Amino acid sequence: MLMFHLAILVSDGFDEQAVKASQSYFKKQGYSYELVSPKKSEFARSWSYKDWGASYAIDRHIHEADPTAYDALIMPGGALSIDNLRTDSDVQTFVQSFVCNNKLIGTLCHGVWPLLDIGYIRGKHITSVRTIKVDIENAGGIWEDEPVVVYGNLISSRTSDDMPDFHRILHEILQSRLQVLRPNSS
């Protein structure tokens, strides 16, 4: 049985609900995942609604993470986290590798920001939290107010409320790619 391996990109201030829900969902699907971060410490602090949440162990530092080892990248929301990530050159290189290798990239809420900074949004349909709609449009993207938007290898969602649909669709796309790789598997 082929298991998928996911990278969840975080820094201090990531949306705790999004990461916990993603970990739970993908663990039930039999996927493995790693929290990847450019932070030099062992932990990243989450943000839970209006205050700091729990700290989560970083599984892999961005310098040690090989993008080819992952089947998909998830960039959860949390404006503080994503703002720390978006201009980090190591993060940009890591994300660009997923783009160049046509691997799935899932974004939640503000998670799309690093894609704007590498110029990947131009001409693409995407959704996000409404507060960055203008950022997407200014980067040449086509913003849609839908729970989930799929455009090529990019899967985007507005908020944590849309996560059940986001998870289901990401899972379905990974499964369909598996069928292409192994058409006789059942």
C-alpha cells in the first residue's frame, strides 16, 4: 500500500485549528506528515482565535527538508505565521520546488501569500480569506468566494470552516493521482 507523505509549512502564529484538523484527517487516511519550518528552534507556537495556543514540535527544519520527499504541501493560515514565511528565501525555494514538480499545494486562509511572492498566482483561480482578496487580484490572480477552488495542482480554501471540503478534495486528488501511477491497484 502506497502512503502519501505531506509537508505542513508553519512558523509562529499558525492557525492551530487548521493544523490539528489536517493532522487528524490525514492520519485517519493513513498518510504521514511533517511540520516543516524555517524556525531555528524545536517548536512553533500556534495561534488559537485571539491568543497564543499550544507549541508544536517541528519535525523538519526547512534546510533539512527535501521537497521531493513529499507528495503535497499544505500551507495553513495564520496571518502571523504566513507573514513570517512569505519572504523567507528558503521557504520560497521550498515552495517553488512543489510548483516546478507539479505537486499538490493546498492553502488555507492566508496560506496563499508565499505563492504570491514567488509569482505563481497570475491568471489562476483561487480563494482565500476575504481580507486578502485584493492582494490576490493585485498579483494577477482571479479570486473566487467558494469554500474550495481547484486550479491545476493548487487547492485553496477560505477559512478553517471550509476544511472538511478542503481535506476531502485534496485526498480525492491524491487518490486519483495514485490511480494514474498504479491503474491496476484497488
